[in-house]
Amino acid sequence: VQLVESGGGLVQAGGSLRLSCAASGSIFSINALGWYRQAPGKQRELVASITSGGSTKFADSVKGRFTITRANAKNTVYLQMNSLKPEDTSVYYCNAASFGGVDYWGKGTLVTVSL
């Protein structure tokens, strides 16, 4: 499975960004698609995920601000980020979790939120 992210960039606090992740390869093996983030000096953390059945999970810090959707026909997952805060600044990684328990990762896209 290959994952290609897009949509990162610089935005002012309070603004919005949408991240996209396109999956290719053995997509039939994918259960959940999601987004993680990792800031300098911190551990990688789950931001949001969505299963093939549509169940979603969000980090407490982004609930009510971020939305995750999945376009199965396009093998793409989107992360809509609203009301961005400086603490959301991080490298965001797309993740695909297979039914067999294997994780695949994109290369990451940088999101910077300025004051």
C-alpha cells in the first residue's frame, strides 16, 4: 500500500486546511485510514481515523474542530481542520491499517499554524 498526502501548509490561527491522502496498491487489504501527527520532541499521536465501515475516532484535542471523511471510490481520506491553533502545528502522517494488522505510512505533510 502506498500513501500520498497533500494539503499541508501555513495558516493563521483560526483558519482552516484540508489534508488529503490517496491510497494505492493493495487497497483491498485496508481496514482503517487515518491521520497521525508528530511535533518536534513529541511522540506520534492519533489525530483521527475512519474504518471501512465508517466508524470514526478523534483525539480529544481536535474533537469538534476536525472532521475525517473517506471516499472509497477514490481510495482517499480527507482531514478537514477548522479553528486551527498554534498547538496543531506538526507533521501530519497518513496511516492505513490493514485487516491483517499491518500499518502503512505516508511521508508526512507539514502543517504550521501561526499566531
